[in-house]
Amino acid sequence: MKKVITYGTFDLLHWGHINLLKRAKEMGDYLIVAISSDEFNALKNKKSYHSFENRKMILESIRYVDEVIAEDNWEQKITDVQKHDVDVFVMGDDWKGHFDFLKDYCEVVYLPRTIGISTTKIKKDLLSV
């Protein structure tokens, strides 16, 4: 079985997230999504609208996602890849090059972002209403 993993906050879920999850799932048989814990978001000075548990529940209901785990710190990626026997690490191409160190453990793929949508755009659009 070919396992794929991706990471993110996945707070204000939109079609760009769904496209990423669908394309990631197409790269293997089993998709693991690691989502930032509330504590990790606080360390990054990032605020989520939805709690970790609610984001986890939402992602678990998406057909492309097989498992959701917590991301508690930047350093856990190597451990996650090894612990879950991951074959492919997938991220959006806005992170291109940041995770190349994982190439010693698995294939690393940076997927193009979906044009016209982002969480940042949603937040800005809501502020202008």
C-alpha cells in the first residue's frame, strides 16, 4: 500500500483544499492529513476559527482522507513519515523547497495551488463586506 501525507491548518475549508486532498489521494492508496494542533497554531501566532477537534471531524468526513493526525511542531515530519511508513509527502507549491530534507525518507511533491482561492483571500473578502 502506497501512503501519502500532507500537512496544513485546514481551517476555513474551501475548494482549493479539496483539490489538494484529491490530488494527494490520487498519488497513493492511503492519505494521512496532519493538521496543526491549537497549541501549535498558537506557537506560530496563527489563529484558527475552528478548534482542532472540529477541523479533524471535518477532514475525517472527506472521502479522500483516510486518517487525520495532529501536527504539534515543525520537527515532527521525519518522525511522522517513519512512524506511518509514508511513501509520498505532498504540499502546496508555496512551500517549494522547504521540505526537501524529507527526500532522504520519501518522495517529496509540491503541487500547484488552486488559482483564485485561498484562506487569506476568504478572510480579506469577509473583511470588505
